[in-house]
Amino acid sequence: MAPPGYLLVLGHTLDGEKMARYSAALPPIYEKYGGFYLGIGGPGRGVEHLEGPWFDHSTSHRPGDRGLMLAHFQAPEDISKFWYSPEYEEAKKLRKNGGEFNVFKMAGNEKEAPHGEPAFLISVYRVLDEAAFAPFAKAEEEKLEHRSIPILTRAKYDETERLEGDIVDHDFSVAAFPTQASATNFWNDPGHKEIREGRSQVAVFNTFLVRGLRR
């Protein structure tokens, strides 16, 4: 079985009415191409911005305008089929000038997000010193493994496909927790805080805690 694919969107709404019409048109298109939302929202609406700046270049900076979406597809190729489909091309017209978006296609691995009401720690980051960063990445992976928390993807920028936007030279990681409380507990763990403080000297991180959708 092919590994799943993940579609990550970081956006900023400029026209709420346009975005509402666009959002309403999407569910049947996702369903047709085998995709579904793992988490979607914004600050105060299921997304907590934990570290780093939010990625947008809008002149409007009201937190409620910002949004993040993570979707699962059966395979990375299905994301391309969805993104370049005639149905999505039509839907995309509905959001013209309605927002600013950075969209990425990433390959997953054999691990899957838990059912129920999971939560996701999503990091978008730029490594400044690969050799110095590696021990911190390994230490975080070991802490997650100790808690039986799967990393759904840890992808270098050149292993992803940027479908829209202007974020370049950033890497990505997505860890899936069984509950939001367990994700918060991990984030606040003193050992993980020490890892974050160390890696901040050799990498620039932007991390989001996303409340998953029940499934």
C-alpha cells in the first residue's frame, strides 16, 4: 500500500464571503479524490499558535482572519489529482482575491492519525545548521516514540511540492496525538521545553497545535 499524502494550507482570509462560498464547494471534491480534513480552523477556532510568526503577507493581521488546514489523502498522487482537477479549478475561482495561501503537498509514511478526537503538532521550520540541529530532532523523535506518538511526516523542503504561495526553504513535521490534552502535556513537558530552547539557536520554528476532527 502506498503511503498517504498530506495537504497543508496556511492562509489569511481577506474576503469572508468569498471564502465561505469556496469552502462550501470543497467537501464533494475532497470526497471524490479520496481526501478528508484531519483538522481545520484558526486561532480561537481549533488552532493554537505556539511559536514563531504566522505565515502571511496581508496588511490585515486580525487573528480571526488566519487559518490552517491539514487533509489526508490515500496517496500523494491523489493530492495532485485533486489540486489539478476540473472541479477544483472551478472551485478555486470562488476564492480569487479572497485570501492569501501557502499550500504544500507532503508524503506520509506507514503511520496514521488515531481515530476519535486527535490533535496535531504541526511545525514549519528552517534549519540554520543541519549538523547542530540533528541531535535536537533525534531527541524530540525519541520523546515522541517513548509516548507512542506517531510522526505522520517529517519532510525536507525538497521532498515536498509547493502548490501555492511564497514560503520556500522550510521543512515540515506533523505529529499526531490521541487527544488535545496529551499534545499540550507533551508541549509543556520540561524535557521538550529544553529541546525547543536548544534548537532555537540553530533553527527557526513555527509550530501550531491543531484540534483534530472527530472520525
